[in-house]
Amino acid sequence: MFVLRKKHLAAALFALVLAVFSAMWLRGSGTQPAVPVSAPLPTASPRLAEETAAEPTYPAAETLSEDTKLGKETPIVGVWIPYMSLMTPECTEESFCENFEEMLDTAERFSVNAVFVHVRPFADSLYPSDYEPWSHILTGVQGQDPGFDPLAYMVDATHRRKIQFHAWINPLRISTGKTPAILSEDSFYLRNREDHPAYFIEFDSGVYYNPASAEIRERIAESAAEIAEKYEVDGIHFDDYFYPTDDEGIDSDQYAAYVESTVEPLPLHEWRTANINALITTVYHQIKQANESVAFGISPQGNLRNNEKINADVFTWCTQSGYIDYICPQLYYSLENPALPFGTALEEWNAIPRLDSVKLLIGLAVYKAGTDADEGTWLDSEDILMQQIGSAEDCGADGILFYAIDHLRFGEAEAELANAQAAAEAFLDGSSDAPEQT
């Protein structure tokens, strides 16, 4: 069983102070001044956090997220649609729309009632944005206008089928390796990397936004709110990528400046965690200000220890209001996974205290069905996904998500997928009886 630790309370309080300070600083004059490389962060004391942890620090979550229908009336059966699945060789509006309609056909066949679609995979966008350039997946060239609004089309097409649409964002990733191969000249990174290097983290041939920067946190939050304000989306969805590494060197200059300017500085790891928490709560409130009915959730890694390593403080997000409306751990494990069996992971996540307003969705690895993954344990039977869906229902989960659409669409494990389809239908019906295997 996992319990809320003191360090999580300290990081949560520090994140709140950081978020409020940032908002006042950035908005006080009606402008958004650039943040100096060595800009000091507000002082926070872990001891103070422990002494004041019992005091309410956020409005009740029910007043902010009560209107969301995520997992309230009907369980969610969702599917992720990653950016790779949205790419077509032709790079035309016609091929994009035809491809997306075919994916919706597949979604309907599996009783999916919510799609989680990658609309901002690399500090880019599948819609005209005031913050990020056009995505390269539309035309092959980042920054090139495709001549139509893919997000508007996808939202309308999805809603015509009575399916929810959740806009999936990777909040920090700008590029990894050679993807995108060439960044747009108008990209925020190319325009700011020399004058404001502290806005970014560079690691292992990748470039990421630096969540320690107040301006970056505000930028990410405002770009998420832009979607909630301009499009009739049902939710905004973050994936499992936060700090790309626990290497101490990626932000050493900024951390040193923080330590020098702070009376009782947090250790590096807790400081990074507080930066992520400040980002998450800022995003949450910006989305709610734009459209209170839009749900905001995160899909962290299924292994709780891995989340700790990359500063994803799932304990705070689940137990403190003002962070998320749902959590969706990626439990991509077979029933007999030697490293971490599905049942063990599910039990650990279900043991985390959650506000009543925070829903629990379970991410399932359709992509492993019928493969030799997890030391071949996915080959032990043809009803693994069916059993996992049943376990999710038994623990009271509010929904399940399949990763990913192409593995439903083109998967070769026919019997496994047929059993999963039947289990998904039973899950929606609220049936406690396991469907008959095919």
C-alpha cells in the first residue's frame, strides 16, 4: 500500500507558491516579460509545508470539475490515436480525413466512446495555433500550412458518431533525435535558444521545454487553454513524458541560481518535482478558465517507481484538488509479467488515495497481444485483455484505454482482440459476468 509522503506535501505546497508567484509576475503588468536565465524562484521550506499541510490550499475539486461527464454516467472505453497513425504518404486533406474516418470505424467496432488524439506531439500543432507551428506530420514540413484545420475536422467527425474527443498533448517534447527532421524557423526554440537557453533542456539528441521556467509553464498552460477555448473538445490529455532524465547536469545552472537565491532550497529532485506540479496545476486552472467542462487528465507510466524517477508526482495529483480530473496509468503488463504483473500494478494504483472527483482509467497494451513481449507471457492465453478489463471493472475503475488504434485496426491476434471487444461491451453494460471466449 502506498501513502502520501511528506515530500509530496512539500512539493505540492511549493508548486502552489510557484504557480501563484508565476501568474502574478507574468500578468501583473498585462504583459509577459522574458524570464532572465538566473531568475530566482520563490523561497519554500519543507518544514513549513509539513506544518501547514492540513490547511486547504485549493478550492474544492467538485466546484471545478463537477460538470465533466468523464466516467460519471457511462464508463469510458477509449483508444489512443498517436501521431504516427495520423500520417499518410499523400500528405493531403483528403487522405488525412479518409484515414481518420477509417480509424473511427475501428473505434466503433470495439465499442469505443472516447478517442485520445495526438494534436501536439512535438511542440507543434494539428491546428492553427498562436503558440506552436504546424506539425510536420500533416505536410512533411514543420510550419507548413496544410490548407485546412485537422483538429476542427476531427472533433466534428468524432462527435457526429457520438464519441468523445480528447486532445492529447506532449507538454515538454520539442524534438527527439531526427524527429522532426527540421524545425520551423518560427519555432519558439529556434527563436529563443541563444538568448534564453534556460527555457530548454537538451539531452540525448533531444530538446525539451524546461518546466523550471515560469514563462515556459505559462506558455504550455496557455497553449492547452487555447484548445479548450477554440474547440469543442471533451478533454485535454497529457502523456507520460516529463523530465527526460534524472541526470543532474541538464539544468544545473538554473538549479544553482535557485539554491543561491533561496533560504531553504529544496533538494534537486524535489525542486524538479515541484516544477512539474506547478506546471500541472497551472495547466489545470487555465483549462478550467477557458472551459470549465473540459476534463484534464494525465496518463503516467504504470510503474510507480518510474514516475518518481521522472518527477511525476501522481500522489499529489490524485489527492490534492486543482491538478487533474482523471489519472490513467499505462498498465502495459501481462498477467504473468516477471518484472511487474498486471494484477500487482493495478492493486498498487487502486490503493493510492484519490479525491472523489479524480477518476481512474486503466491503460491496456493492445500492442503486445499475441507477441512475445514480457518474456513471452502474452502467448500464454488468448483472453489476457479480457481478464484485465474484468479486473479493471472489479476494482471500480471508471474506464479503460487501448494503446493503440492501429493495433485494433490491423492486429493479428484475432481471438485475443475478439475477446477484448466482447469484454469492452460487457464493461459498458456493467455486466459482472465474463463474456464467453471465442
